[in-house]
Amino acid sequence: MAENKKMTLNNLPEEELFFGHKACPGCGGSLTLRLVMKVLGPNTFVVVPANCMSAVSFYYPAMNFGCNALASAFPCTAATMSGIEAAARAKKLEDYTVVGFAGDGGTADIGLQALSGAIDRNDRIIYICYDNEAYMNTGVQESGLTPFGAKTTTSPAGKVQHGKLTHKKNLFDIITAHGIPYAATASVGYPQDLINKVAKAKACQGTSFLHIMAPCPTGWSVPIDSTVSVAKEAVECGLWYLAEYENGEYKLNKDPKEFTPVGDYIRKQGRFKHLNEDEIREIERQRDATWVRIHEKW
């Protein structure tokens, strides 16, 4: 395939660079990795910290990446990537990519310091946060990117506490506040948009960051064949936006004139089944405030 030919869902390489793993059926994280690796190609160094994808991929005697890959400690995904990138430069390698796949907890909580440092140095790496909105690998615990009201094992839905008490961190703003060369949000519900952004990140000569919505049927209590449709619905109801930050400017890739009902999205997921109408309205209020801020700022 020519380098200048735009990749689409119809002409993606047939070669599989992430395969044979033991992820749960319908896993949004594994779908993310499969699509991303098809765009990045075999000349890629992969770093995966403690998360579902390392747990289902790095188990003796199998290794499920068709390229060089390394399982790192939880907090140091970005630091490990920086070291690999420095070594590649020292060896005068050409035509290579360094990418990391961390979960929401490993990015917004445990790995944020190392990520901030890598952006500050402007290392030529691609950091990908596949966001399933909880620490799924260790039993569905609340993370900084778990949404308000969601039931997890550490934010139970009981009489005293009705799921998570606080709203999801605004990770995209945290990252773009660094003045990063390229950052974007994406969703497995919009795969062509995701592919386009991975290609941009690959071409970036500095640090790039992708925040990808990747539902977890197990943790969200949704059917295993609904991963893509649920991820798409999150965008359509306004709880996830598709955007880019490049050369200091923001761009919305999709700006819905009307949102589908938040309640329809919420009620399909077992993790939200305990919420009452007031709590669903609070989620809508927060969504509306986010979009007002987006339109005012961008």
C-alpha cells in the first residue's frame, strides 16, 4: 500500500498485529488495539502497562503482538516509551513508531505524571488511552474517568452511596493544557474517524495523545455484541465528543444539532440501573455544561 494512500475500513492491511489474545467477548480495548496496530504497522514498538490488554496478551508461552512489545509497570507507560524512543534515535533507526496503550486508570490516575513529563519533553511517541471507565482488569474499581453515578466495586449502589459521587475528569483539557502537538478523542463507534486520527498521530513529529472510548461489556453490563453501538450512542447523546487539538487550535469532528436522550443510553447499561430521574438529569446538566464550555472555548 502506498504511504500517501488514505486508509479506510475497506483498505486496511489484512495483516493482524494483535491477535490470539484472551480478552472477553466484545472487548472494546482489544478492538481498539487491533484497529490501531493495522494503521501503525509492524515497525512499531509497543508498551502496555498493567491493564486488561497486558493481562490477556503477555502470558507464557504466547505473545499476541506481531511486533516488538513490552509490558511495563503501571505508572511508567510514558517514561518507558520515552526510553525506547531515545534508544531508537541513538541507534539511528528509521521508519519506526513508539506507541503505548494504557487504560483510563493507568492514564488519568496512576500514569499521569509520567505522561505529563513526556509531553513536556515532546518525545516522539503516541500515547493511547483506551477508556472503559473503570479499572476493569482488577475487578471493576472506580477510576478518575468513571462517570458520575456508575456502580463499581468501590463505588457501590446502596442506600448511602448511589454509585460514583463525582464526575469524570476532563482528561482532554488536562492534556491540551500542556500545549501538546497533537491530541484527539475518538471512539470505536466511529472507526473511520479513529483510523484518521491514528494516521495523524503516526505522522506527528512530537508527542501525540489519543483518548478512545472503548466500552467493556463485562464492566458495563451490556450485551457482548453491543460494544460498537454503545460507543456510538455515547457520542450521539453528547456524553462523549469527537475532537482534535492541533497547532494550538481545537476542532470538533462532530457537532450534533440535537442529542439523543441520555436516559436511553444510561438505561441500557447495568452499571447505571440504580439511577433515578434526578440523577439522570444531573448527568444531562453536566453534559450541557460541557458543551457550552466547548462552544465558548473552541
